[in-house]
Amino acid sequence: MAKSSLLSPRYRVLLAGLFSQLLCVGVARFAYTPLLPVMQQQTWLSDADGGWLAALNYAGYMLGALTAASIGSIRLKDTLYRLTLVLALVSTAGMALTESFWPWAALRFVAGFSSSGAMLLASGLILHWLIQHGQRGELGIHFAGVGLGMLLAALAVELMLGLALDWQAQWWGFALLAVALLVPAWAWLPRPARPLEGSSGGQRQAQPPSRTFMRLMLAAYFCAGYGYVISATFIVAIVEREPLLAGAGNWTFALVGLAAAPAVMLWDLVARWIGYLGALIAAMALQVVGIVLPALTDSLAGVLVSAVLYGGTFLGCVSLVLTMAGRLYPQSPARLMGRMTLAYGAAQILAPALTGMLAEASGHYDTGLWLAGGFVALGAVLLIWLRGVDQTAQRLDAEAKVATPS
């Protein structure tokens, strides 16, 4: 890589990952959240239809995650990563070209598939490059892109609303933004020089978890996925439905993204104090409060606290589980993450569809919020049980407390 750039090769690679998150997650996946109430006001889109479109988006993500986990070739992963960048652009622009449910459904599915490129493929490619070049394997900057992407989506919609652009023009605006983000996401991540095999000779061997660990962890992660997706999909629509909060929806979503940006690094620190399971339980407990607050109060202060609690915890839950997968299977964490993704993804497909139908039947989202909060609370209880009875969980917590800070 040329050294004439003002940026070092290391940071160009890390920023390529960040830009991929801004494109595939911030634009292709999360632009839909702040645009949902706009589309509902200006088109035929109902609460139930909006929920189904979100469900199909998460179905696409689950397919992408399972596809990524099944690919062994680093070169093929690189090719698929670049394809997802293009799909993110195409699926965003396509939303402005139609006003029919089934084309929208297909586009949201493709957008969900593309987001797996930034979340999973890019992280693996970046780690591969860092290891090959003797760099520390740190992904904090990369995963900060999830929160920054949410922030970007919210601010972009707020700006375009100020320009009095309709829903189609706003999707075109996001398409132009996608073009700008695609360039560094593509160009700054070098193609892998050779297949990655056996490069982790000094790593410890896999330590497969017990059956109890897998059963309870899969159930708990399903619960976490159910809670995550409700606020991620409907938070702007929920806030805009409150007469006293009209106009605050996009700013609330922006605050969610701002709180999510440093979450991975924050929860890594917490895990060193109380263990991986302990940190995951704490994150889910705080997330319960964040999810149900909008059902308890219509005050601006309550909604903003909800945004901070939710934004500061959902990404931490994912990163903690990823870290545990890496601990249990150091040379092939995808072996565990494939099953975890099925549990998390199944909840993300079920939850928005059910919540949209409940909202259409009742005229509000309160029932959906309480149900989501209940699921996350159940997940935390399952983890408390797991932590008390399973040696795998206890070993992971002990390892977290003695791990060398990265």
C-alpha cells in the first residue's frame, strides 16, 4: 500500500471497516428506521407492513451471516464483502424507484444481506490483514461504525426533512451518500495476499462448551435479539406518535447511535471487572429499562434516557458474545457464531412482524415494548442461572478477569 497518504496503512484498513459499517449498516439497514414514519405519512405503508419489511431485512441479514460463516476461503470472503457494498447501494437506491410492497420487501431483504458484509466479513478481513502485518487485532474503531451509522442516518433524515424533501427524494439522498461511502470502504481494504490458514499456531485449542451452556446461551441470545430489534426498528415511529414528542424522533435515534459508538470498548472494560457473563447480564438488565421506558413515560427526559440505555447496551451484548465465541473456538469462532446467529436472527424476524401487527391492532407500540422488555429480562435470568450452574460459564468469567487489556 502506498505510503504517500496522510493516513497510515493500519488506519486506512480500520477506516475501511468503519466506512463499510456506515454504508451497509447506517445507510442500507438503518436509514429505514428514521424514514419509516415519513413513509407512513406519505404512502400507504401501515404499521403491520412496516413490521414485515423490517422482518425481511433481518431475514436477509441472517442469510448473509450464515453465508459468511460457511465460507472458508479468505479470497472468496473478500469478493463477497465487495459484493455486499454494491448491494447496499443498489438496495438503497431501489427503494426510491417503487411504491409496491413486494419490490420493497425484496430490497429490504437484500439490504439486510448486505449488512452482514460490514458486521462479519469486514471484521474477519480486517483481522486477517492486521495479523498478517504484525498489528494488534483491535476492532473498536470498526464496530464504532454501527453507532455512528445510526447517528448518520438520523441526522441525514433530519437535514432532508428541513429541506422539505419527500420520502423518495430522501432515499435518493441516501443513495448519493452510499456512493460516497462505498469508495473508501472498497479502496482502503486491500485484497488478501494469500489464503489464511494455520496463522494462529500459538493460539490455544478449542474448548467446546457444555450442553447446558449452549442451550441456555442460545435461549438467552434469542431473547436479546428480540429486545434489540424492536427499538432498532420502531424507536423513531414510537417517539413521533407521542404528541408532546413530535419532531424528536430522529434526534432520539441519533442519540442511540451516539451512545452505541463507544459501547464495545466500554463493555470490554466491564467484562474485565465482572466477567463476560456478568457484563452480559448487566447490559441486558440496563437494556430492559431502556426498552420499556417509552411505554412508561412520554416525557422527553425519559425517552432520552431510554435512547442512551438502549444504544449503550445492544452492541455490547453482541460484542461480548462474539468475544466468548472467540475464547471457546480461537481458530474458528464462526463454528459457534453460526448457531448463535440462528437464535438471534430468528428473534429479529419474528419480533418486528409481531410488533407491527400488535401496533396496528392497538394503535400504539406499548404492548410490543413490554413484550420485548420481558424477553430481555428472561434472557438475563437465564444467564444468571447459567452463570451459577455451568463450569464453562464460570471459566469464561475467570478468563475475562485475568485477560490482558488490549
